[in-house]
Amino acid sequence: MKKLSARRRHPLAALVVLLFALAATGGLYAAFAPAEKAQADSAQSLATEEGKKLYSVGCASCHGTSGQGTHNGPSLVGVGAAAVDFQVGTGRMPAQQPGAQVPRKKAIYDQAQIDQLAAYIASLGPGPAIPTKQQYSPDGADIANGGQLFRTNCAQCHNSTGKGGALSEGKFAPTLDGVDPKHLYEAMLTGPQNMPNFPDSTMPQKEKKDIIGYLAQVDSSKSSSPGGLELGGLGPVSEGLFAWIFGLGAMITVAIWVAAHTAKARKS
Amino acid sequence: MSTASHEATDATARRGKAPAGERLADWADGRLGIYGLAKANMRKIFPDHWSFMLGEVSLYSFVIIILTGVYLTLFFHPSMQEVVYNGPYVPLQGIRMSEAFESTMHISFEVRGGLLIRQIHHWAALVFVAAMLVHMMRVFFTGAFRKPREVNWVFGFLLLVLGMFTGFTGYSLPDDLLSGTGVRFMEGAILSVPIVGTYLQMFLFGGEFPGHDFVSRFYTIHILLLPGIMAALLVGHLILVFYHKHTQWAGPGRTNKNVVGMPLLPVYMAKAGGFFFLVFGVIAACAAIATINPIWAFGPYRPDQVSTGAQPDWYMGFSEGLIRVMPGWEINLWGHTLQLGVFIPLIIFPLVLVTIAVWPFIEAWVTGDDREHHILDRPRNRPVRTGFGAAWISWYLILLVGGGNDLWATHFHLSINAITWTVRIGFFAIPALTFVITKRICLGLQRRDRDKVLHGRETGIIKRLPHGEFIEVHEPLPQDQMHTLTAHDQPEPLELGPDVDENGVRRKVDRKTKLRAKLSRSMYGEGAQIPKPTAAEHAEITSGHGHH
Amino acid sequence: MSNEDMSEENLPSEREHAHHGAVEPVGDPFADPGLPPHEPRRQDIDERTARRSERTVALLFTLSMIATVGFIASYVIFPIDKIVYIFPFGHVSALNFALGLTLGVALFAIGAGAVHWARTLMSDEEVPDDRHAIEASPEVREQVFADFRQGVKESQYGRRKLIRTTMMGALSLVPLSGVVLLRDLGPLPEKKLRTTAWRKGMKLINQNTDQPLRPEDIGVGSLTFAKPEGLSDDAENFQTVIAKAALMIVRLNPEDIKDKRELDWSHQGIVAYSKICTHVGCPISLYEQQTHHVLCPCHQSTFDLSDGGRVIFGPAGHALPQLRISVNAQGYLEALGDFEEPVGPSFWERG
């Protein structure tokens, strides 16, 4: 104990305390954060002929040798080409690790390979096909109607301008910023992971297009925010932080200047 | 001609020759008696410290809010009449919305500078409440609430509470999807009130939610009722500040009987007046660079639509935390429902605020101190009060975390359920922990002060003594610093005295007195303060026993 | 400005050290040494420094004037709908940005000028001012009480009991008129909160398409929102009706439904739940199709749609109400009546 107190004035003492604090914070964080480890297994099959070959290398270990599913992955019979194009095209599949949710990442397969995989899965059972550009292109969409539909069907999870939000137990609705219109369309059609699907029977093709049009207007890198910094588009929490840090921070800085004594002619 | 009137004529004649400015002042003095007021106040002394200007930030933001608010009323229509939007903002064209929303869109997109004024108004509101809270904490931690300023503490507290509700009614006015969700929450909270809840709800909303009335009713409350009360309280608050004269820090030449600083005219006229422009300038710059409450992104309110991340403005965030972390308790008995899951937070909400507001009165009761206090306490010298204040802040903060649990979850990749549970436990554990830690830090700082006074300042110079020992040279503090560090008084804890009086009869001590003595011991007893150095101790050490 | 410019003779070092209220420390090392002597600033002793301060203040005031001109110019020049890209703020309104910054500079410069003036040119000598006790002297106190007693006595308030009583009565009754006038703020609650617009035989209308729903439209894992037949979006009372009647429709595999009543009230696994949270009434609809949980975005109450809408997390006090549905002769989904219990937040009379 005595040694410890003798050393607490050491110039590096603060650094040591800081390191301990950081380690403790990190430990706490690790305890709360959904587990994260494992490695991407990059299936780099050069076989261009069929998706089946790609499938048996990259997917079969979880989804079964013929897509029937295992306890590690759901059955792919009848999910359709659109689901494959979405999951693999956004890099979610193949998954890196089990967890609350499989996040978006850089796609491992190129579009030609994805199409082959999709063709193979589609052959297992009928399901939604990959939409055409005409279906998902935001051109000619009714933006206002898209906005209304978005607020009714999507905003509750994805936020009114698609910035994403939290779900239960570490799951989340991802941000829609920068998502390819084709993938937006496929997500609505197929309902990936915990997202419900919005089939054409309840949300016709034109309405999906309108929603994509709305997102292109309000949630893209070109979207305008007339009032200035968007602050993440997250609403009052980020506004409150801004008001405290920059607003009140500036006020206090100014107040310190106003109240400080002016430099004297000579040091006392 | 009597002597009096003769003199008056003389005075008038004297005044008649004066320059125009003086003549105008004379005219006003003859009718308003301004010279008496000016004599007392023109050279009034204000002490200089940055923390004394936090109240000014609130005052000036309030003025800015009034100025910009008046401008906004020129364009805003407080009506829930439904209209179809035909304005320039494409993603809402053809959408049905209330006139309130539509006129806010008009202000934002069609009135030049309207968006700027809206944003200044809202940013100023956030800064206003934040500055009030920080100002209140400054007053709390320095003990500036002690006699004679208790009434002004209450005025300030009421201003904070009213400011919160004025803010709430204000951001509900545009009738957008985010604020409408907040109003819906308020409706649910009112419904949870036992017995009269449904009646209150029907009377406030003019029928079932949302009805067609709440915007116009909130409008009156927001622009007339609450600001009117606040303006009255504010005037009272300022009059009392002038009347009591400002508190000051201990220091050489500063006593409980004087106030040391610079005069109102000219220094404070320029500093305080200039500070208004500085505050306004900063808020205008905020409004130029950062958007606030972009209602067009939220869309108009519909009770069947919602956006995730539904949060109130920051000052209501702690109540949001309360409601989010409360377990869903509900009692159904004899055909009635008591929704504790909402009602308990509704009760705790004012309690959180009142907890800090009543402290000055508890402290005054415990200490029984009836003296006037104009010298501020250093927070470290009142460890229990400082610990309590810090505990309250930590309580408030943990609730704010609870209020934003969804954003914590998404931005730190945590589970929302885990955060909710952390807040549930933290609600009880964190204030207690903060109290203990803060108190210990205060005591540590008191020990350091004591050390500095008795042994002087560490110079960082290491000296080797003839016999080989190394010591650090300490330099005695100058007298003004020694005075400053020992200027505070250290109250004795209240003693109950012996159990039996001089006749051997058991004294009756009522419970209240016992409690008071116990609290007093915890505030000033052993382990609650470090005895400050006495002159004798100082003399003994400095007389040279080979210390240095 | 170099030190040589400050001639020593200008330094008022010979000025007496005014010790305001100083007590010469005799023995007490902690005694108040009194106010320290005033130290001059450079500006106090060197006119060139002072003049530089003057120029700085004038510059700030001039800057403010220029900014105000800039404000007016921006108001005239920039069209209100002009969006420009400004790093790092993004695509912002040119008008808002220009107006805000020019106004900010115009105001800030006035303030900075005034404060700089006060800090560098106005006297910074700290002076003490005496305080006086807030409370009155005992004589004044006595006088006030005597005056008060005299006044009360002259009014005969104490003697004329009848006047006192009736006046109190009148004053306490008269505010009642004000209270009574508040009665028409709204209707009485009666049973209004117990019912919704749903009636037996009403078709479930898809809110996206405004068309009645058929069972085959709704696949497993899909999410659909419905409103009662005949409710138009532009109806006068649309908001008030939809605030209670909004429905959320999902389809589960019938074998996944754990609650027997839920199964009975469903149609081939299609279940219709109120979209209004039982906590405080947010439209709850964050449906996780794999877990069948539905989460409220406002306060995170979580309900299990495969188990009678039971609450599994959060502050909600009771399960989500379910609407009994079936299929009519034309093959459309229809309600078999209103909700069996009040929807939305709990209230005292709910029971």
C-alpha cells in the first residue's frame, strides 16, 4: 500500500490510471456487446458454370446440401432468387458468425456469381424473382405517396428518413442510406431476417417504387437539409447533445473570456 | 412666495439651462423619481466570475425566445383544420395535414428567413433550459441559495419547471409526427391518473385523442399563459438579485459585509449588454449551421404512424427515461385499473425535480443557521451537499441514458434490453455510489488544502540534505491565499446533550430533533469534514522542527 | 509592443498600496490581508496600447455593420429554394446559411466590441461596496406591526364577525363560477374509450391500397396495416377514429400459435391485433417476423404475437387486444365484432 501511494505522484501515474479505466470500460463493453469473433471464409470458387458448385462450397454447411436447411440456417426452398440476390448482394450472406443479426458488409461474390447462386436456389422451389430495373428504379415514382407509405409501413423501424433504429435484444433496423434501390425492393419483397415482407398482394409494385423514390429524395448523399447539419437525422437526442456541447459550450467559453481579468502590465 | 416654492423655482431654473439629455432626465425624474433609483444602482458593484454569468445566458436566451416567438406568431396558424399541402416541398405535396403543420412548412420554405427564426427560436429554447439547469447547479454547489436567497432559489426553480413545460407545449405546436407522438404519450400519462384521468383527458383534448383542439389550446398556454408567469417570476428574480447584491467568492478584502467588483456603469453595462449580443450571435450561428426539428422530415402527425427514435427534447428526456425503464405493473381490482407502469413515473417525474429544490430548506433546518451568507462555499468544503448534488446529477443523467436507450443500442451495438436493465439498477445504485465517491473526493481536496496551508506549495525542487535524505522544497503560501483557503467556517454538529437533565429526569427528545441531530452529524460530524488548520498548528509547523 | 515602450516612470509603483479594510496580521497567519492594490493594465499606462484596443473595438463594430449589410444583401440575393453544398454542413439552404451567419457575426461583433472595450479601456479597479442587512431594524418592525394592528382595529374586522364570515363566504364561492365555466372544455368520458369503430361484418381495408383484404393476400412473415371499411382518409374524424381502430395483421403458421384463444380468433393463422400500444398509445408495429415479437418504438414494450399478444418486456401493463376475424361469403376478411376490451392505454374505469 505504501509503495502504491509513493508512486501515485509519478508522472506516468495518470497514464496508468487511464489505461486501467480504458481496459475496464472495454471489458464492460465486451460483456454487454453481442459476441463478435470468427473470420470470413472466402469461398473463391472460380467455377463459373453453376451456382450449385458455389452453393455447396459457400452455403451448404449451414443451409444443407440441397437447401433443406440445418439447425444453423433456414431452408432455402421457395425463398426465391430475390432473397439470394439481396442476402448475397448486400454481403450479409455468407454470414461471418452467429449473432443477434447478420450485418451488411462488403459482398464476397460478384454479380455473375450471385446470379448463378440465385438461379440455383430458384430451381429448388418457386419464389420471388429478382426485380427488373423498371420495377425498382426511382424514376417516375410518386415521392409524396412513397413518403406516406414509408411512414405507415417502414418508419416505425427505420426512422422517418431511413436512418435506422433499435429492435429487441441487440437486433436493429439498419440505415437505408446508400442501399441500392434493387436491394430495397428485394428487402420489401422477401423480408430478410426479422424484417416482415411486403408482398405485391398487399403492397403493389408501384408502391414499392414510390417508397424507393421517397428514399432517393430524402435519404441519399444528395438529399438536402435546408436548415444546416442534419445531426444524423436522429431527432432530439442529437439536437440536445449539440445544444449542450456547442451551444452551452460556446456560451461558457465566452463567459470565461468576459469575466476574466485583463493581463496586467507587470507580473505580480 | 414661500421658501419652498422659491427653492423649487430655483431648481427649475437651474434645470432649464441644462443640456437636452439632462433636461429629459429631469423631466422623467419629476414624474418617475428615477434619480433615487439611479443613485442606488448606477454604480452598483458586481463581482466578476464566469460562473456568475450562467444566469445571464438563461435571461438572454429567454429574451431571444420572446423576440423570435413574436415573429413566428405572425405566420403560424394554431389550427387543426385539415388541409392538403401544395407548397414547394415535394415529398409532402398532396398530403393531408393540419393547418398548424402547413403553416410551419410555410414558415420554413416560403418565408425568407422564417426557417432561420424558427431554428433560432428552438435552439435558444434548448440553450435556455440547459443554461437554467447549469445556473441552478452553480447556485447549489456554491451554497448561494442560503439566507437571504431562499425565495430567489424557489423563483429560479419554478422558472426551470415552467421553462420545461413551455418547451413541451412549444414543440408540440407544429403537429408533426414526432411531437404528436409526444402528445399521445402525454394523453396516455393523463389517462393513468386514478379516478379523474379520463375526465382530465377529455377536458384537455376537447374529446377523444387527438380531436381538433389541442394545438390551439397549447398555443395559448405556450405563448401567453406560461411565458406571462415566467416573465413575472423573472422580474421578481432580477429585482431580488439587485436587492440582495451578488454573492462573491472568499478572498482578500472580500467579507460577508461587502461586495467587491466593478460598477454597473460603465463596466457591467458594457459586459452584460455585450454578453447579450454574444449569446444571440452564438445562437444565430447555431441556427445557420445546424438544423433543428426538421418537421418536413417527420411528416404530419397521424395517430397510426410513428417513427422510431421517438424522443422528446432533451429537458424532457429524464421523464422519458423514467417511463421507459419502469416495469409494466398494472393492478385490476373491483372493476378499476391502476396503471402503475405509467402512474409511478408520472409521480416520480416531479419528485426528481423537487428533490433538488427542497435541499436548501432541509439544510437550513438541519443547521438551524439564521445568518445571512454572501460568501460562496467552495463545493469541497461542504462534502455532503456536494455529494448530494452530484448524486442528483448522476440520477438525472442515468435517466437521460434510459430516455435515449434506443440510440445507445444502435450506436454502441448494445442490446436495448440490457441497457434498460442497467438503467433500472443504476437508478438506485448510481446516485448512492456517486454520493460516496464525491464526498470522498471533497474530503481529499480538503486535506490537500490543509496541507497546502500548513506546509506550503510544492515547488518541484528536490533538495538533498547533508545526511543524504531527499526532500521536496515547500514554499509557504502568500497570506492572501492562506486566508482564502481558511475563510470558510466549519459548523459544529448539533448535540442533543445528556439524556438526563440536572435533576436526573429523563429528557424528552422528540423524533424530529433526533433526526435533526443525526443529519447534522452526517453533515458536519466526524468524517464529514477535515478540520481546517488553526493558527496554532501553523505556528508549530512553521516554527521549524526540521521540516524544511 | 515591446517592454521598452513602457517607461518606468509611467508605472504608478509609488502609488500607495490601498489596503481596504486591512488588518495588519498580528499572530494570525490566516487574517484577511485586505484588498490587494490595483495593478494597472498596459492600456492604463501606455496610450499606444490603449489606442490599439480602441481600434480593435472600432473594427469589431465596423465588422458588425458590414455583416448587417451582408444580411440584407443575402435576403435580397438568395432565392429561398436555393440549395448549395457547403462542407461540412451538407446540402443546405443558401439563404438560411447566409442569413444566419451574417446575423450571428453582426450580433457577436457588437458584443465582442463592447466587452473588449470594457475589459481593456474602462477602469478595472475593483472596489468594495457595503452590504446592509436585509431585515429591518427592530424599531421599523415594531412600527409596521403597530400600524397593521391599528389598521385592522379601525376596519372593525375583528369585531364585526358577521361581515367577516359573509365576506369569506362570498370570496370563496365566487371562483366557482370560473371552475363551472371550464365544464365545456370537453365531453364527459362515458364509455367512449371502451369502443372502436369496428363492427361485425366490417371488412378489413388495406391501408396501402384502400382495398379489402383477402386471406390469400397475406403470406406468412408479411406485415399489413388495416383500417375499418368505410373510413376515408379525408373524413372529418379520421384522426380520432384511426387513433383507436388501427390494425396490424400478420400471418403465423397455426402450429406456432401458443394461445388457444388467439387461434380461435384467427383465420388460418391470420391474426389481427390493435396497432395501438397498451402502454401510452404509440402505434406499435416493429414486427420481428422470426420471433413474432412486436416492439414499441416509444418505450420498448415488447409483445409476443404468437402468444395472445402477451407483454414480454417493457412498461406495458397488459396484452395487446386482438380483433376476432373471419372470412365473408365473398372471400374477404371481416371483423366479427368490436374488440372485446378497450384498446390503447389503460384508464381508471377500464376494469
